[in-house]
Amino acid sequence: MKTTEEFAKKTDREIIDGCWIPPFYRGKYQEALDSWPEEKLWVLEIYWEVCNFVPRYGMWPEHCEMLLRYTLQCRGDHLEIGTLWGGSAMAVSFVKSSSRIYCIDPCNKTDSFVGKTATEERVRENFAKLNLNIHLYVQKHPPMPSELADHRFDTCLIDGSHKAHAVQANWLDVKNRVDRYVIFHDIHMKGVRPIFDMACEDKDWKLTEALPRMGVVKRCTS
Ligand SMILES: C[S@@+](CC[C@H](N)C(=O)[O-])C[C@H]1O[C@@H](n2cnc3c(N)ncnc32)[C@H](O)[C@@H]1O
């Protein structure tokens, strides 16, 4: 196991303030790294592995930690809306090799932070190189791919379009298909926050945890 100091030395990449690669190594993120708890260093190991495979992983380490903590609590399948280069799906897949992970993304998004397009081929190549059990559906959500029409998931990450109407459409669909946790990324954004608040107020769901940019709701009815 590496120490936080060793992690701090490792980076040769930096894209600050959107979520990136690895954001915590330098400058203002050094503080976050310094206070990173030793018992969670395994998350940084995973984060670093993911960063080696993708041009950009759109989450900060603390978001990766939160995502892994909730998905690890559940044995069932995981759904991801918004995959980009595959970073968040790869992280979950590393820790949940016995569950199926389903990703929905129309692909071909030009990632302005790195000036490259996240093509379907590139995303599939990333998954295949690591032999990961991830199923990618190349389309927008909603609708749910017909193969998954009756599928139940334990967990879902909503990280697709951050426009309010799109996030709302994601939530209204997945809230009826997910049995444990729905995780919203980028809840600080004006398109996402009201829908996260709506989820927290839903009679079947309750707020479990929220960081400034990521929040989790839990189903409270069976
Ligand atoms: C913020 S990125 C996802 C980042 C990714 N979760 C990660 O950790 O690196 C947003 C992605 O959502 C996708 N997207 C946009 N609208 C969508 C929709 N309606 N359904 C599914 N994905 C969508 C975009 O193509 C883009 O790849």
C-alpha cells in the first residue's frame, strides 16, 4: 500500500476544477490529500489505476470514495447514466467484480477539458483492456434500453446531461428501478440541485449523505 506522500509524487497530469486527473496532488488539493485518511488509501489506488486508463476521470477522489462506499454495500447490479471515458464505471467494476454494471451514454461527447472525443470504440477498448464486466448501451437515457426494461438495480449513478429536464427525466425513471441508493454527481450545478432536492423529498426516498458536489438518496420503502 502506498502512502499519501507517495501518491502526491506520482502525478504528471493536471486539469483543475471540473474534476480530474488527479486533482488532489497539487496546489489547493494538496490539503485534501494530506488529510486523506490512511484507511481509505485503497480508494486512491483505484483512482490512480482508473486515471491511467482514461484521458479524464470526471470525479474527484472523494466522489470516487463515496461512489465505491455505497456500491460496495450492495450485491446487486449497478446502473450508470453518463459514462464519458468510462472512469466511474471502471472504478465500480474494480470493486464489484461479481455484479453487473450497466452504462448508458450516447457517446461521442467531445471532452473540452482534454480536447478529445470519447468515442464508443475508445470506451469499449478501455473496458476490454481490463476485462471488465461492464455493459455499455450507446443511447440517451431515458428510455431505458429495452433489454433492461424489467431489470432491477441496487445502485445508480446519475451523471449524464446536467440540464434540469434531463436530470429530472433520469431520476423519474430510475427511482422506480433502483432498490437501494441513487447517487447524484455535480449537485452544486443549477440543473442538478433541484432534482436532487426533489429526490430527497420523495416519500419513498431519503437523504443519506451529501458532499458539496455529490449526494446520495436511499430507498426507504420496499
Ligand atoms: C460528466 S460526463 C460523465 C462522467 C463520468 N461519469 C466519469 O466519471 O468520468 C457526462 C456524460 O453524460 C453523457 N450524456 C449526456 N446526456 C445523456 C443522457 N440523456 N443519457 C445518458 N448519458 C448522457 C455525455 O455523453 C457524457 O459522456
